[in-house]
Amino acid sequence: MKLRNLTNVKKGDRVRLIYMNDPYSDPGEGATGTVDCIDDIGTIHVIWDSGSRLGLIPGVDRWVMIENSSENEKQGERP
């Protein structure tokens, strides 16, 4: 897996959670969801498949962005 510059993340991209620094709202390792929007400070707001909505914080949380092909995954973390 290669590191990806998350300025390329866009609405509709699919992500899989690796780690979230939130003991109260963490949807769990391996949770998947769809990017809803990216706000002005760079938080990536996700609609998780479980139905919850929670943002990923670049540089704090870790996830994998899932491309159209299940063989093509790239590690997501903003430098």
C-alpha cells in the first residue's frame, strides 16, 4: 500500500477504518463507510455503513481508502 495525499479524497469515496482516536464514538476497526464531505479544516465526514456519521481527522485517525476495484487499496493519511 502507498500513502495517499488526501486532498484527492472526494464525496462518494469508500473508506475502511483502521484506527480512530475516540473511545466513545469509534465505529470499530474494519468499519466501512462512504465519504459525505470534507470540511474547511480537512475533517473527512463519513456515513458509516452502520448508519452513524462521524468524521475522520487526518493525522490522528487511520483508514484505508477503497477504490472501485477491491484489489486497489491505498493507505490514507495526510502528511
